[in-house]
Amino acid sequence: MLILSNILILSGSLGIIYEDWKSFEIHLRWYLLLLMGILGFTYWYFEPIGFKFFWPVLFMNLILIGGTLGFVSIWMSIKNKRLVNIFNAHFGLCDFLSLILFSIWFPPIYFIGILVCSSLIGVLVEQFRQTKKIPLASYLGICSLIVHIFLISPIN
């Protein structure tokens, strides 16, 4: 089950990275593959120790997502001197779905590191590209795969 979960995670993440980088539009099948892989991995990971540890981790990550989106919304509203809905122009639905899926997958300390690293890498790389959009889901996928391969998989 672990091998199948890792294959689904890898294929879903690579699909998200490719489509977000290429066209900023991600097909739902990649999220479904990633979700199946994450749920399989999460079941395998939490089954021996009990799922009572899963819910606090998930809620902590969701609180982090809400706080981050709230901060970005307030920052953009102050910057533009009017109330700004960040989902209209600054933050895409695919980015939000990626954040939710990765919040299921990782403990809060890894999730914070992934969020910070992917945001910094996105801002730095996009200084050299000609587009004004940052494919955050791509950078989240890249950083998540790196953390999964080098930090979580050796433990297992």
C-alpha cells in the first residue's frame, strides 16, 4: 500500500507541477491522484499510532492556512487602500486546493517550512520570468516532494 501511495503522490504532484507551470490551469485528475496517494499514506502512517493524532495536526495546518490567507488579504487591502478579495486576482483555486491537500499530508513544522520555502522560491524565480503570475501550486509540489523524499520516506 505504501508503494502505491508513493506512486500516486509522485504522479499527482508531477502532474500538478507540470500543468501549473505550463498554463496555470490544473486538471482535477491530478488532485484526485494526489488525494488518493495522500489518504493512503496518511492511513499507513497513522494506523499504528491511532488517528487521534491526525485531527489536531490537520486543524493546526488549516489554522495556518487561514491565518496566512487572512494576512495576505489584509496586506493587499492595505496596499491597494481598498478591500481586496485575494481569490479574484492574487490567489487561485488550484493554489488553495494544493494548500489543503498538503495540509493533510504533513505535520505542522514541515508544512510551515514547505509554505515558506515555496513562497520564497516562487518570488525569487518569478523575478526572472516575464509573467506576473506565480505558479504557487508548482512550487508547493516541488517543495513537498523534496520533503517527502528526503525527510519523511527515510523514516519509513
